[in-house]
Amino acid sequence: NAGVTQTPKFQVLKTGQSMTLQCAQDMNHNSMYWYRQDPGMGLRLIYYSASEGTTDKGEVPNGYNVSRLNKREFSLRLESAAPSQTSVYFCASSGQSNTGELFFGEGSRLTVL
Amino acid sequence: AQSVTQLGSHVSVSEGALVLLRCNYSSSVPPYLFWYVQYPNQGLQLLLKYTSAATLVKGINGFEAEFKKSETSFHLTKPSAHMSDAAEYFCAVSSGQGAQKLVFGQGTRLTINP
């Protein structure tokens, strides 16, 4: 049972380069999320998608775009990477039950030089 | 708006000792509260959650937490620490409505001394 799968797991970029982080879930969940994790700051929500066809900004959306490609997939794009975007990125999903549990991928470690 | 404060970014206990990780929250609506654990180089996994049922919540691996509305707290405890408990622990809050936009605390790194 794969759960939430993120690719790539590691990436090094130069300032100004672009890249897309991919996320897919196989649990038939409606909602998907992108968080970033930085030391001493916990996890902060970048964007989320409550259901297929909708996306909304979270706490720290600047410099990012997202696409909810279908119910399974939710991608995060950095159009012009900056060193401040060096972080570990986590994708998560949640189901219809509204109990609040998020299921997380294993993370993507991004370094911007 | 909702927020979470975890008291202590690092906690160190001896194997077999009590584990106490502190979490205080702020919420304008009745909160849903969660504790997640993150082992090195892994994603987060749910330890336990409070969703307005019993105030004492039991989770996996012998952990439990008590919701205290008067103190706006949701502290995590385990009677006897094990070496395998070494990890980072995150407290989180949500409104429980619609998409589960969890707000996380800063995290507490738990170290177990032999």
C-alpha cells in the first residue's frame, strides 16, 4: 500500500531555476496539501486543495504555484527558485471523514544554491 | 485564527522515565487536536487525536494526551520511555471543518538516554 508518494526525494537547484514536485495518493482522498518544514518552525502550509478542481493559498504561498491534476495528483511548482526556498517539502492527503488525520509522504529535500 | 505553542524544542529523558511533551493551543472554535511523530528522514505519522469525545486520548506506542480546555493544553505523556521513542514530535490544531488545514507547533525533539 503506497499511500502518498512524492518525487523527487532530493533536488539541488541554482537560483532562478524552476522545478516541479510531484505528489500522488492512492487512498481516494478528496483533499491534498503541500507543507514546508524548516528547523524551529514546524510545518507551514503552502497550498491546499480541498477537492479536485479547487486550490487555495495557505500560510506561505509566495513563490509557489500548484496544480490539482486529478483526484490522485497534486503538484507544486517553483517558477524561479530562491535560496529561501531551501526546505523539506511534504505532501499530505486527507479523506472525507473529517476526523482531521493527514497522511504524509516521505518528503522532498530541496536545496537552492 | 489558530495557533500552537510547544514548550521546549528539545527534551531529554532517561530510558524508563516519564515522557512529558507540552502543547498549548489557541483556537476561536472548538479545536481538533493532534500529535504527530516524525522519525529521521521520514514523513509524519499520527500518534493520537482529540475530536471532542473523551478528553483523555490514547494513541499508539503507549502515548496518551489529555485535553484540558481550562488550560488550553494538550500535553503528551508516556509513563516509561523507550529508546525507540527518540524522534521529533509535533502538536497540531484544526477547526475540524472542511479541508483539514492543520496548524503545527514548532516541534519537540525527544532524546532518550540509556
